[in-house]
Amino acid sequence: MSRSKTTSIASRMSSEEAVPRLVEATIRLLAEEGPAQIKARSVADAAGVSTQALYYHLGGLPELLQAVIDRGFGELGSAFAALTMTTDPVTDLFAMALTSRRLARENPHLYDAMFGLSTRGSYRVPHSPAPAPAARSAAFQAAYDQLVGACRRLVEIGRVDPGVDAEVIASQLWSAVHGFITLELGGHLDQFHEPVRQVLEATTVNILVGLGDDRSTSKKSHDLAIEMLGIG
């Protein structure tokens, strides 16, 4: 079949139909078989479309992976939004941390893709340098803004020293939480009986106390989040 005829067939399926199918198939393959299976043919077969449809509607594997990453951050943002917000921003922030951990454990390979890791596998889209802050996708920013908003509340109610920048707090907590998740997924925290309490909670409490929060109050706020989400 000529290239022009194949392109014509691929174009008959709208992007609104093809792109979600390709993204969902990729996420499913990541969960079930890992990054080694993220190839044009395997993804197209799993989505029930031609490889030409992938290239026609998305451009190639790097663009597909970006769409997958955006879907991942979209799901993270939706999970944050679905949390029951309390009057305690520390509880809310730790609930976000625990929610991030849950989603990462449900599909660790998707998590790897979202955060630009090359763990477990062996897959990294070629020629994909880390984006500059200004290049953050809308999906990433929507999720991250919820974290910054909770940090802003933290400053406004006086739980930390006045004048501390909410963005700085958010970046510190984001780094600590996702560092913990990465280590846990890699099996580096298996020696701990209760890694959430012994490592994650202890770390975020220490950060907030260093920023001016009361240790006992911070611990109670964290424990409430654990209780609310039913973490053992």
C-alpha cells in the first residue's frame, strides 16, 4: 500500500478518538509489561490502530510519551482535587503525599515516566531533555498548583514562619515526597517496618518544624492524614 494511501486511512480516525486509545494502551502496557514494550508496533496493536495512526496523530513515540505523562499528571491532579480538604493544611499536604504514593505504587512505570526516571527499565524517550520550569505542561502545573495552594494556606494561618515563600515550601515537600517514593519503589526502604511513619512522615515533619511549625502539632496533623486515608 502506498504511503499516501496509508496516511489517508490513518487520517479517517479523528485525533479525539485515536489519541486517547493510544495513551490508554500505553499506560496499560506500562503497568502490565513495563517500558520495554513501549514501541510503536506494540502500542498500536494494543490500541487497535495502525502504527501510521500513531505517527499521523501524535508524531512519534516522544510525543506519545508526553501525552501519557500529561494523562498521569491529570490523574494526580484529579486525585488531589477529590481529597476532602480540612481546616489543617498540614493534614491536607500529607494526604496529597500519601495519594501520590498510592498512584505511584499502582503503576510504577507510569510514575517513572512522569518524573523522568529510567528505573526498572530500560526505557527513556531519546532526545528528551528535562524541561525548563517555563516548559512545564499544563497538566503538571494544575496538579502542582494544588500543592502550592495548600502551602500558601500553611503560611497564611501562621503554622510556619511568616514570609516563607509557599513555592519554596512546595518544592521542598515535593522533593522529599517523590524522593521517598522513588526509594520505596526501588526496594531501598524494605528494612523499615512502617516506612510511611518511619521515613516519610518523619521527613516532612522535620521540614515543617524547620520552617517554624510545632513538632507535636505537626505530628498530630500527619497522623490524621494517615487515619483519614486508612494507611496501615
